Amino acid sequence: MEYAPAAEPGQRIRSIELADGGAVDPERAYTVAVMDETVPDEAVSSCEETGRSIEDVLEEAVRGAGTISPAQDGRLKIVEP
């Protein structure tokens, strides 16, 4: 995803693609996970409230994996507006 934080709301996401580099299909529904409060309610067409915080989810994932090795894989690029 290319993201321009200084751009006007509604213009901040410049481009987005799937993890494999493919295009997002506008006819398909996708499941995504986001951190609390990062997406405005009006941008969500449907969601399931789990009642779990992002901290709880991350802790569970790290404990389950034992160790993690985060990579800077270029999925998020900050761009100028």
C-alpha cells in the first residue's frame, strides 16, 4: 500500500495490492485485520467485533510462534501528497 498521511482524507491511500502483488478485485469481499480506531466506521461495510485488543492478538501470535522476525518487506510505503 502507498499511503500519503499528509493528503486530504479520502486521498491518503494512493495504491493498494494483494500480498502476492496482484490487483484487488472490486467484485470480491476480503477479510482484513486493522488496529483499533485506524479505519473510520463509515468505511466499513460489515465487521465482527471480537472484543480483543490488538495487544492481546499480538501477544497471542508471538507466544504461539515462540520467536518472531519482523521483516521490512516494503508492503507499506509512505509517499508525499
